[in-house]
Amino acid sequence: MLNKLKSPRAVYWLGAALLIVSGAIYGQRAFREYPALEGAESEAALPPDYQTPAEFVVGRLMYPPAANSRFGFGGNWKDGNSSWTIDYPLGDRNLIRLLRRLTTVDVRSVEQPVDLDDGDDVFNWPFLVASNVGSWDLNDAQAAKLREYLLRGGFLLCDSYFGTREWAGFEPVLKRVFPDRPIVDLPDDHPIFTTVYDLKQRTQVRNMRSMRGRGVGYRDDGSIPHWRAILDDSGRVMVMMTFNNDLGDSWQYADNPVYPQEDSNEGIRLGVNFAVYDMTH
């Protein structure tokens, strides 16, 4: 578990060993599913093997929306139908399906929603995706738990946010997690872009709704993609920020002919790179 291991790769191999000893040991919290904010757009069939454990699980970070969130829609965020469910669960399951196809990693067929308030459960899931983070909020205890998780070897992908307004909603919360660590722009030759696929040259991964409604692939003034991170003391990426991009849409709409194939291909390859980087760094 992450509370005793610094290397995510070691965590996964330990998880595989524990599976041999006892399937019940791995993944303390059973799979759970919540209603998604996008409704029918995010519907996904439950795979027949959803209860089969595996070495790698895509975690979906649950979080409370900010009071002024443009995507909050009220209600209790712990019951789903909130901003953290954007691109969920279809995007997660398409990413999983393609990780299974494009790598030899033993990946569970369903994602795992992860609530920072659930005791030490977050430490069981070394790879987390947080969507629509321009609308997120974390209290002090949640921020401290996330910081501990990341420093112990966890990985967080922050995705699906655009423009000055959403960055202003995102950055103060991340600074609550890491007030003493800078946000850096990653160089094009960083290993996270070349771990599996060579993605030194990237273009914006576009947002579906903006293309439909505005004829552009971004919200507000978010026309220029940025690839940012927070690093640990050894230089490992702990928090990957795909600002002014929507990888979640590229996964969610991977089979939708309306969504540009080049965006879907790039988003999927980035997702594969991030997952494999997490397991090997």
C-alpha cells in the first residue's frame, strides 16, 4: 500500500502478489457506481467481469464542487450527479478498454470512484483522474489527505478545464494541497510524453460541447493548451495538469464519429503514457 511504499511500480507488484495470496486483500473498498451529470452521454454498460480484481485500477477522484461552480448543480456530491462525474463513467471505461488493448498491463474493467473522506482508502488506488477541476473544492482535511497520498507515490491527472476563469477556480485549491511546491510547465521531451508513445509534439485535445456550440474546441479564453505539473523531490510527476485540454472527452467520445479522430487518438495515447509513467516512476 502507498503508506509504506514510495514507488507506484512497487505498489502494483505488491498488489499482484497479494492477489495470489488472497483476492480479498486487494482493493479494500468494493467497486461502486454513481449517476453521472451528463446523463445519457456518459452511460456505459457494466462489463461482465467488473468484479474481477486486477493489478491496475483507474481511480476517479470524488470531490465537493465549489459554491460558485458553473457545473455544481446542487445536491450531495457524494451521491454523484456532480462536477466530478463529468466524462464518467464512459470515458473511464473507454480508457480502460484501450489500456487493455494497447498495453500488457492487467487492468480492471471498471473505474473506482475514490472519496478522500473514506479513511485510508485512497492509498489503495495509485492512479487518480480528476475531471472538471476548475469547479473543484477541497477542505483542509481533504487537501492534507491528497498531499499525503501524492507524496507517498500516488498520481493525479487534472483534466477538463479551460481558460482564465476555470484556472482561477483550480489553482487555489491545488495550492491548498501543495502551498510550498511550484507549478511547472513540462518540456516537450519530458519522459511522461515518451514513456510509450512519442508525443513530444502535441495539439489541443478539444472539448465536444464547445465544438458543437461555438465551433471551437475550448471554453472561454482557453485556446492555448498547457502541460503542467507538480513534482516530488526526485522530479517525479505527482500532479499532471492538462490545462486547456479535454482528455476525458477524447476517451468518452472515442467511438463517436462526430468527435475528431485525431483528438481521440492523441487523448488515448496520452492516457496510456500517463498510466505507464505512473507504474514505472
